[in-house]
Amino acid sequence: MHIITTLGPAGAETMLCRMVSGMDGARFENEIVSLTGILDLAESMQGIGVRVRTLGMKASVPNPFLVVRLAKWIRESRPHVVHTWMYHANLVGAFAAHLASDVPVVWGIHHSVLDPLVDKRRTMLVNRACALLSRRLSARIVCCSQASLRLHKELGYASEKLEVVPNGFDLEQVKPDPIARASLREELGIPKDTLLIGMAARFHPHKDHCNFLQAAALLHEQKPEIQFLLCGLDIRWQNSQLAEWIDAAGLRDCCHLLGVRQDMPRVFAGIDIATTASRSEAFPIVIGEAMACGTPCVVTDVGDSAIIVGQTGIVVAPGDPNALANAWWKLIDAGPEIRGRLGVAARRRVQEHFAISNIVARYQAIYTQLATGTLHGELSHTFPPVCSVDPQ
């Protein structure tokens, strides 16, 4: 049984669905419980026979009766393993599993930074409680990045239970698309030879859209023909804060806001440069997806972004629009042939280190070990060997 805070269109939720879809159906049966009623991804899971239920919790109103209901569901389903995803689900799911039975609980960690100026006080308190209870309530603690593991070790989580399993990518689903470039520009109503820089991220302070737009304004001064694409949750012109930033940067005529997309492989394959501007990440899925589509990336040096990209793109400091704009300029100036070579190398890197089949195998090994009471070897604290990172 997987217990997650929401099934909305975000990183951890996407990884859960991707991982469940790739598991061996002859050996494993999955069901998913969402604490809240946000169920954007539920239909795709139900389509492959996975049972999806929601507790209907309200984000601002803790309800102990719903924890008891979850414990009842666990008793009825009798899972061999409960896997919880993210802080709130880790705490609620572990308490419910403790009430229900002695089923082992795997905690999933998808944060690499906790900022009291950005993260809600409730999240900070839940994280503190998880740290205190980690030795008692969790059997294993799986972090999606090395940065996450380091942070939570420092926060007092049970270090002997911490390990790293990175996010993974289905290379049959995210791949180069030779017609995407033309079709995307046709959709946007821009010339077919327009160079397009894109970022996929929900509207949140951690994603630092302001940094992106400041960098875009700097590049626009030198190369006004370049266009910019933004997509993700609440990335719409109706978002008054975002629209205000775009207008202040003088980018309304060259900036495209697409909201949540269901065709992200096409978007990533259709842009020339993919980017992040984040001030905080753990393991950003959008970087791996863009790389798998053969698109070179410019990323900020947060979480494990630099490890993912390696030498197939450019890494810059967070919160520095000049550095971001200069990195874009380097890839633009390099020309389409060099960008194409970097894109090929980027996809190869994902194939070698982050293929979903390898990630699913690691999770299945964890579940099997916990279900059978066996543990073979040391916990993994790193990704597979990766090449050194040269931000230059």
C-alpha cells in the first residue's frame, strides 16, 4: 500500500505512478491511498488495475478519526509493506500502520531544503516529529537524492535506515521527437526557426520564476528574437503575480504560459534549451525528462541537479539571473550542432543511470527484503557512479 499526500501533477506523485506502472504484476499488487482529494493522476493508475482511494483530509484541519479509518483500511488490505511518500503521509501513514499491525513502513523523502520563510510551519513541525519518531515508526527511509539524505541525516533521522534511490524515467515514453519542434512552434504561432527556452515548474517560491524572468529580460535585450515557454501548475496569465513579473521584465510578447500539460515529452523535445531556475530541489524530474528527450539543460546548482546533468549541460548558482542568462547565451552561441551533441549525451546519461527499470528493481528489492524479513548487503547512499561535474 502506497500512502501519499496527494495525487496531483507533481514530482513525487509522478514518480509513484511511474514506479507502480513498471512493477512486476506477477509478484506485486499495489494500491494507493491519497490523504487529500487531489487525484489528477488517479485515472491512469486505475486504468492499469491499481486501486485508488482518498481519505479526504483537509490540508489545514488534522483529523485523528481519518487516521483511524486509514488504520482500518490497512487491516482490511493486509499489505506486506506500506510505503509512504512525503512528510505528512510519512507521519500519518506510520501512525495508522502502527495502529493496524506490525507491517513494515518505508518512508519516502523528497525534500532537500526546509526553509521556514517558505515552508509552512505545519510542515516544519511534521518534519521534526518524523525525525524524532524515525527509529520507532520506519523500517527504511528512502531519499530520492543525495542532498535529501545529507539534510535528513543532519536533522536527526535514523541514519542507519537512510538510503538513496533516485527518480527514474521510462525511455519509451520520454524520448526525442523529430516533429515536435515544428508542431510546438505552430501551436505557439511563432516562426519555425525560433529558438525557444523552456521551464516546466509549478508556481512556487522554491522554483524562482522571478529569477527565470530576470534572466530572460537580460537575454532579451541582446537577442529579442528568442522566445520563452513556461508551463506547470498555476502558470497562466490569470496568475496576477506572474503576469506582473513578466510585464515588468518587458516579456509579454515573447513569453508563452501553457499551464499544466499532458504532453510534456513533446514540449521537452520541441524546445531548444530546457532550464530550471530553482532555489531548492531534491531530484527534479523535469531535468531528467528533458535530457531523455535529447534536450540540453541549464540548471541551478541545487539538490542533485548537477549530478543529474553531469557534463551534458551547464550548472549555475541559484538566485543569479546574470549567470543563468550567460549560460543560455553559451548554448545559443554554440549552435544547433553542439546542442544536438549535448542532447544525445544527455539521453545516454539518463539511460545509463536513471532508467526506470533499474529504479523499479531497487524498490522491488526493498519491498521483498521487508516482506520476507531479509536484508542483503549495505544500504545504498549514492547513485550509480557518475562522471564529475564541471559547471564551466
